[in-house]
Amino acid sequence: MKLPPFAYRAPESLEEGLELLAAGDGEARVLAGGQSLIPMLALRLARPSLLIDLRRVRGLEGVQEDGGGLRIGALTTELVAERDPRVRAASPLLFEALEFIGHPAIRSRGTVGGSLCHADPAAELPAAALVLGAELTARSLGRGERTIPARDFFLGPFTTALEFDEVVTEVRVPAPSSSQGTCFAEVSRRPGDFAMVGVAAAVVRDEDRVLDLRLALTGVGDRSRLFTLDELELDRQDSPENLFSAAGRRVGARLRPPEDLHASTAYRRHLSRVLTERALRTAFGRAAVQGGTAGG
Ligand SMILES: Cc1cc2nc3c(=O)[nH]c(=O)nc-3n(C[C@H](O)[C@H](O)[C@H](O)COP(=O)(O)OP(=O)(O)OC[C@H]3O[C@@H](n4cnc5c(N)ncnc54)[C@H](O)[C@@H]3O)c2cc1C
């Protein structure tokens, strides 16, 4: 489909980009990989008067180790992040989530920051960011820099806590807890499709007990949903098997997933329960194998 008319600028510096964005007064949009924004323009779901292409701005790309965790530039493509051995080593959950996104051609253009800012309720990265306790760094011309925890970032479908004049510059993933294992599990109609339901899980293990767990589901509502052990009122003294079954039942009971062409509410709820159990069990097993480092 033909795109609607818009002005296009490709600044060489972040400052220039922020100036353009501020002057746009809510009518300008940042362009990163264009894998979501361009289709939205074609479908007339977005009508910005100005696109500010950030791909020439230096310093917004790349992966760095950060005290056992990671700092990932917002413009780092999903494929570059996925292929970086530091991502695989420091955050196996992020690595697994990246692999589930579309196809390599999509991931070679789509960016880590773009996926988070797009906030698609069925996307993988928001769920992974919630479980990992990631933080986003946002910059604006007038107010400088601020840090937004992932749990405060996703407000609704395609809606985030970003102000119209802010750009996400970096995503920080903290070092994993010791004895942690992780797993991303999802079901989609075909490989590369958006998931009908996806589950990101992290389990902290002490021998045969579960010390802590976090999980986030995608494809089940207006945004990814984070659940913790305490929120699900699970008992740490329970055997892992009982605890994981209870987690699956409680997650299923608390969700009201949408019905669409791909799946009914009942089927998505069933997937939520089954995938929750499966992801937690796998994460628990990986914690043992890894013996003190993040599972994967
Ligand atoms: C065929 C196809 C299949 C796909 N399958 C999947 C899938 O299975 N799972 C999945 O999660 N995604 C999927 N995607 C989407 C893909 O991951 C996109 O790359 C991602 O959602 C957006 O990243 P982008 O860099 O392309 O952002 P863009 O499309 O350039 O931008 C998306 C939005 O984020 C804003 N934005 C981008 N970067 C920033 C920034 N740094 N600061 C502030 N705002 C910013 C833009 O203004 C825009 O509103 C698919 C896309 C296609 C075309």
C-alpha cells in the first residue's frame, strides 16, 4: 500500500534528533528499523507529519557487558543482539526471546529499542524485559535523561510511558541472580508468526526448592503481564512440581485473553496454563544444570 505523505529527516546526532522531535509537538515519530512503523503507516494506523530516522546517529548501537549484566543500545538490531555471545551468556532468556521474533530478515532491521517502544501486546521482548527487571534510558531535549523500569514502561496496546519528545537510548539488563534458570516458551501457528501465547520465566533454585520465580505472558491481553511468586500466592515449601502446577492454574484463572482469528479465549487460557508450567519446569531444570549461573 502507498504510504501517506510525511516529511523525512535523518539527523547525524541525537541532539539534533531530539530537537526535531520536540519541535514536532507530538506530530513527529522516530524511525528505527521501520519493521512496525512502516506497516502502520501503510495501514493508516499512524499518521505522523515527520519521520526522524535515527539510523545515522552514532552511539545508539552496540552491546556492552555491565557488571554481569548488559547495556544494549536502543538501535541495536535484534539480529546483532541475538548473535552477540555476550547476550547469550549474560541473558539466555533475552537470547531465546530474540530468536522467536519473526524471521532473520525482520530481525536484521528491527531494533531492540524499537520493539520495546512499539509495545505490541504479542511481542516477545516486553515479556523478557519484565522478567529480567530491565530498565530503559530515555532522553529528551528539555528534561535530559531518566530511567524507566520495564514494569512501569508498558501501559497498554502500543502505548508506553514515553513522552512524545523522548527517545529511548539504551536498555539495561541487570546481572541475573545466582542459581537462576530461565526459559521462553511460546506457541504460534507457524514459525516466525507472532505468538498466540508466549511465556518468559525465571526461577531461582536452591537444591530441590524454588526460592523465587517471575514470569511474564505475552499475547494474553492489552500488554505483557508480569507475575511473581508472591503475587500468585505460591508456597515456597511446596514441591517444585506442585508449585508449577499451581502457578499454571492461577495464571490461567487470572487472565482474560482476547479472542481473535487465531485463537479463542479458552484456547489462549489453556496455552497460558500449559506454557507457564512448561517454562517454569524448564527454567528450574536449567538452573540445576548451570549450577550457579543463569540457565539457558
Ligand atoms: C513480518 C513481520 C513479523 C514480525 N514478527 C514479530 C514477532 O514475532 N515478534 C515481535 O515481537 N515482533 C515482530 N515483528 C516486529 C519487529 O520486532 C519490529 O522490529 C519491532 O516491533 C519494531 O522495531 P523497529 O526497530 O522496526 O521499530 P520501528 O518500526 O522503526 O518503530 C516502532 C515504534 O517505536 C518507536 N521507536 C522506535 N525506536 C525508538 C526509540 N529508540 N525511542 C523512542 N521510540 C522509538 C517508533 O517511533 C514507532 O512508534 C515483526 C515484524 C514484521 C514486519
